[in-house]
Amino acid sequence: MIDLIWNVNTLTRDLTVYLENQVKINLSGSGVGLSLVLGFGAAYICYYLSSVAKKPQLITGATRLSQFLQRYCPVVTETYYPTFWCWEARVQTLLRPFITTKPCVEYRNELIKTADGGHISLDWNDSDVNALYPISTTRPTILILPGLTGTSKESYILHMVQQSEILGYRCVVFNNRGVSGEKLLTPRTYCAANTEDLETVISHVQKTFVEAPLMAAGVSMGGHRHILEKVFDIDYVLKAKTIREFDERFTSLMFGYKTIADYYRDASPHHKLKSIEIPVLCLNALDDVFSPGHAIPTQSAKQNPKVALLLTAHGGHIGFLEGIFPRWATYMDRVFKQFIQAVFEHKDELKNT
């Protein structure tokens, strides 16, 4: 409570100095306007520090995994301060693509074939000029999985690649079929429940760099019409007004589900957490508009010592903006950087968790 009072007093004092120097208030010289502004500002700051800025919840069923994360990923114990003027979930979600910068990242593209006659586009960032891991064959590799309709060109993906590049790691971004500009060869895109393409990519990466340690990082969860309209009523699909309607008219049918409920049940991670056998850290905001707090399987996570959930009070969906001018790395980027570094540099210790 002492820290809270000190923060309020300090910020109120700074706000007073700013207003006295920058804002001209003329209400008959009474100072009423200044008092109102200061009062509102102090109240907002007090609310922000007491109700918005909070430490994340770290949920895991294993003490050793919790200790590992607290030791090597200090961000999991630090208070997350969302950008004070856009901390609300929908605002964070909508503004992030327009506010955050797009780092300059160089890719080399590779198309790999799939068993059904299609192909998958991979974008590689090899970090060849980084001296931290000069031997290419053993350089740690991060497989990055973009969200729904996302590609290697999304700002959040570019930031993840940049953070990996700083650490000297190689990155490969898995672009789902039909979303990154490559031609769609078969009437099939992707869905949250199907992992065949991902398995193909993982196998390819492991065969390409046999000696390199590999880990994956996924975020959240496009098409060419002339192929899809041979199988689906595309006009009907495009009239969908919700994600559920789109999945009902298109995604669930494409992958052979009888009902939308069957698809969602199969896609849900709730029943799959118990099968995870390697350490996994999941970051989710409790106010996420697509994955809200009440839908997060916290009890299932507690039953698997290999799973840890990091839950922030705010952050929206892939938002996690922080700082006054949130144009650079986000809270999610900091979690990502610290975790991948902890995994690669302390993997022997992690194996014992």
C-alpha cells in the first residue's frame, strides 16, 4: 500500500507540473479546472495501479517447473503494466497491428510438398551473421506458428523473429496453406484440430538440421477461390457473419466433421493437455475476447507437471501492449524471448522438471 501511495503522489506531482507548464486553464482564475483535471488524473492513476496493473498468475502442477520459470524467466513474476490509455481488451486487440512497428527481417522462402499433392510455404531466418552460434548445423531453431490467417509478415511474428535473431537462433515460420501468396493446389486449407501439415513441417525441419535443438512457438490459431469453389459454396461461406458460421459452413465440412460441435470439441486443448510430454508455457490474457478466462482449462493444467499457464489480467488477444508509446516489443515478446533462451541455455535442468 505504501508503494501505491508513493506512485500516486509521484504521478500526481508530475501531472501537476505538466499541466502548469503546458495546459492553459482559464476559469476566472479560480483554478477549478486545474483541480478537476488533477482530481480525475489522480483517481484514474489510483484505479490503474490498483485494478489494471497486476502480476500475472503462474499456474502449474509442478513445483520444479514453476521454480525454473521464476529463476530464468523473471517476467513471469513481474507486474504487467498495460499501456495506460488502451488497456481494455478490445482496444488492445484492435490497435496492436496499427501501433506496433514491423522490424526489418530477411527471409528465404522454401516450398515443401505434402502427401495430398499440396505444398507448404516456409520462411527461414537463418541468423548466419550472428556470431553467438556460428555453426549452422547445431544452431538452435525456433519453429514459429502464426495465428488465424497470419503469415511471416505479421508484426507480432516479425518481433518474435527479431528477438530470436538477437539471441543467435534460427527461425522458420510455418505459413498455413493459402495465406501467404502461394498458389493453393488442393481444395484444403487448415483448421485448429488437424496437425498433419504441422507434422510434415516438423519432420522436414528435423531432417534438415538433425543436430540442432528445436522448439516451437505458436500464436493464437486464406485461400484461392478457383480451387475451393469446386467443393464448397463459396458465396454462401462468405456471407458468414461470425467465426462460428464460417467454421460451420466451411472449416468443419472441409475436414469431415458432422457438426460444428464435433469440430470444436476436437479442436479444444481441454482434453489434450494431459497428453503433453514436453515442457510447455502458455500465455493468455484473462480478458482475451477469443479465449476468455472462463474457457481456460486451469484445472487440467494443474494435473500435468509439464504444463504452465501464465495468465495476465489484461492484454486482449495477442495485444499485450505496454509502455506509453507501445510501438516496439510487447509483453508477449518479452515472455517469448526469456522462455526460449531459458529452454536452450538450461535444457538439461528443464529435463529434470
